[in-house]
Amino acid sequence: NVAGIAGFGAAAEAAARDLADGVWEEVAEVRNILETSLDCAEKGIILVGQRGDRLPNTLCLAVAGWKGETQVMQMDLAGFAISAGSACSSGKARSSGVLKAMGLAPEVAQGAIRVSLGPGVTREQAARFAEAWRGKLERFRARAA
């Protein structure tokens, strides 16, 4: 598959350029700004893997009792595409076995969402997401009270 090999080579060269140009450091910076603006220090919001090595473009957070699938639908209606669970289990309704293995309680793992960022996502877009998500969280908590 000569065409496939050539395509893979071109993709590898582009990825190496992005790394050398600091593209992914910028994405990680926007992700970190998003984490801060979500005010995750607030009780009940769990940032999964925040203290470990992780991809620069991915944020996983969870709120016990607020189903990930519900968050996906609510954020979709607000104009944002997110996912519940891991990328390799897309479309499955059960909670992530990886999150359980990391020690998250089942009610927390079921409330996990994954937010993926890419080059070109701005700080303003991240701030709009944070504001929309916090608003949905406030409504969830008001209904649960």
C-alpha cells in the first residue's frame, strides 16, 4: 500500500512540525485555562487525571449523580460537542472501566464527560463552554435539591 505509506509519512511530518512549533503546548494552555474557569475546586467537581501525565487536548471531569449522557445532550443543545466516557467506548451507555479502575465510584464514573480541544480553539470559546457548562450544572443542582 504505497499510497498509505506515503500518506502516513506526510502525516508524521506534519505532526513533527506541530510539535516543534509548539502547537500542542498552546492547546494544553487553553485546556488549563478551561479547567480553571470551570472552577473545579468547587466541591463535587472532579478533574480526572489532572495531576498525572495526559494528552494536552483532553479534559475529563465528573459530577456524581449528573449522568454523562445528559450532559452530552445538554451541551449539544448549547452548541458544544463533548463525549461521555472514553474515545474507545463511544456510543456505549455503561460507565468506563478505566475510571472505575482509577478508583472513581460508579456514580462519579457515570457522571464523567470528555472535552477534547484542538489547535484553533480559542480562550474565548473555552470561556463560553465553561459558562454554559456551569449554567447547566447549577440547573442540575437546583433540580436535585
